[in-house]
Amino acid sequence: MVPAVCIVGLSGSGKTTLVEKVVSELTRRGYAVGTVKHDVHGFDIDREGKDSWRHRKAGSRCVVLSSPERLALIREVEEEWPIERIVATFLDDVDVAVVEGYKGAELPRIEVIRSGVSSEPASPVDENLIAVASDMKVECGRPVFDLDDYVSITDLIEEKVIRPGRSQTVTLVVDGRPVALKPFIDNLLREGILGMIRSLKGCEDPRSVELRIEKK
Amino acid sequence: MVPAVCIVGLSGSGKTTLVEKVVSELTRRGYAVGTVKHDVHGFDIDREGKDSWRHRKAGSRCVVLSSPERLALIREVEEEWPIERIVATFLDDVDVAVVEGYKGAELPRIEVIRSGVSSEPASPVDENLIAVASDMKVECGRPVFDLDDYVSITDLIEEKVIRPGRSQTVTLVVDGRPVALKPFIDNLLREGILGMIRSLKGCEDPRSVELRIEKK
């Protein structure tokens, strides 16, 4: 999975504004950024009578629209997807995912605390809470950044989220010959396969995986 | 890649209506169906001022919205994605993809020909054109179905697109133990890995693939 950081906070705290600033700064620094917005109340993106709406009403579980400039996808789900699955599925070719919401996720998290909205973290003060961004003093045993200091907040994301190293090696042999892998493909294979295999019973934390595909 | 069929035809021929009927019938027969609509003129799905729009304007290359009922994704692309990439990326967990448009794709194709709009196939009469659906007689050396006979058209899709067999075996060994694979995971691993590996130089048509992931 690509590195991801959650920007959380109560409604009205300014999450979207901080996401905008951080995404902008990460982009300026050369990173390809993807974002996720958690919308517990649902959203309406597909208008009645449009072709995408007609596909969906006919029974399509997943409607994709494709144009030369843009791709869109609308997909009904039976239960809410965990953020890890969303990032692994849709954001596999960015350098970093900036996520708005998901305060309960097992991902590094920055909470926005705005005076008049709240005065202490609403999300758990656990090892995932890497910092607080606020317009006032907050005592919670975590680094507190000024809400407008998106440059330092982005520095922290680079240091704590984007840069930490990898812990597995990938070897690919095709028709008996080893194949050199660029970092993007290396990451795609490792995370894609481990993600699938971890969902299998008894394979939650594999030390080694060996996979063979052979023509009959 | 999951099996896919393209429904093509000139503007006004009734592609979307046939897609609706076929998707509906495939769903009734128990298949999980995904759809793709090719929109060469682009589409506007993301409204100014909405949070998804704000994420995108800040530089996010891929914005995902997630709610308990629905997922949506809006992604800018530098060039149009081939349909094969769209299906492999977004429709990996359906049984069949019904695609509206993409008449030049290397996929099985059914062309809709409506009297008053055209009288002969506008797409190539090649091995991919598996049938024509029309409200009149068409001579083109391909089976011609009545435009309203979506049951027979769906039969053909089942026979020619969904059922053709597989030609590779997949073996998975985790920590030295072979792991039994259900068809869905088998297919996911095979198609996912082959898809990635075929994009590597010199690996376009591998007879065997061996992949090892080991903890350092």
C-alpha cells in the first residue's frame, strides 16, 4: 500500500482546508498525491437519466465513465470499505495518499483542533496520532503545529509517512530468467500480492510467499 | 482480466438501451456485472465548491469519495486509458464487464445498427465482431439478432465471452505450505500478476512466472 496519512477532526474544524494546503505543498514538492474523503452521510454524484445512472439502475455494480481527460467510477458497496482497501485498490500509483476523515483507521493521523469547535483530540491519543494542528495551545503529549503552518506539517508527513523503509524483498523469475524490477513495479507486486494473500485464512502474516504460474 | 464485451454503434443507434437490457438479463442470471461507458466528449461529475472539487484543484490526481453505500472516484488522466486497463483496474471483482463504446478495442464486440441511423457495420468486420443487433436485415457475414431480443444476445455473450476456459495454472506456497485457492482469488492472482508482468520489457508472453517474497 502506498503511504497514507489521515487528516481528522470534528465537523467545522477545517479538515478540507488543511487537506488542500498539504496536497498543494506535497504536489509542489514533486509528489503524486491522491486523496480520499470519508462522507458518512453519503453523496450524490450520479444524476437521474444520465447514462451512468441507467447502467447502475439496470444492475451494474460498478459503473466507469472514461473520457480522454478523466475517469470516474461509481460503485455500490454492501458495507463501507476500510480505508486500507480503498487506498490499495484505487491509489496504487500515487506516491502518497492524503485522507480526510477515518479517525479510527490504523494509519498515521493528524487531528485538526479549532478553538470554538473543540479543545482536545476527539480521536484516540495512540501511536497513530502523529501530530495536532490547531489555532491554540493544546496539551496532549503530541507535537502541535499552527493550523496555518502547512509547510511544517508537510515536513512531518514526509519524514514520518512517506520516507520510512520497506521490509520485504521481491524476486521475479520469468521463464527461468530473473527480471529486474523498478521501484514502482516492485511495490505494486509486493503490496498487491501480500494484500490478496493476507486475506486468505492462515496467511495473515506470511514470512515468505512463493507463487508460480505455468502454462498447461 | 474479467471477460468483457463491447456494445458499439453510431450515436442514436440505441447502445445504452441494449446495455441496460443485457446488464439486466445477466444480473437476473446471477452474474455480477460491471459497466464502462466511453464518453469522448468528456463528462462533468464534480461540481465547483464541493470537497471533491477542492481536493482536485489542490493537486490530487485521484479523488475518492467513500460512504457506507457507495464509492466514487474521479481521476484526471494524461491520455485516455485503453479499455483493457480500465477493466483490469476497476472491474476485477465482477464476473463480466459490459462496455458501451470502444469500437476499436481488441475485445468481443456487438454492433447496434438502427434503421435511419445506418445500414451496415461502422466498426471493423473482423474476428472481434461477434454479432450485430438490428431492427432490420443486415448482410455482413455475422449473426444478426433482433435489437429487442436481448435474451438471445445474452445467450451469445454467455457462450462466447463468459465461458471460454482458462489456460494457466496457479500454485501458491506460503511459508512452505501449498494454499488452496478459490476461483475468485485464483483468477485475481493470475490475471493481476500476468497483467503487471506482461507490461515489463521482454515478458510480453511468459510461459512460466515464479515470484518470491521473503522477509529480510
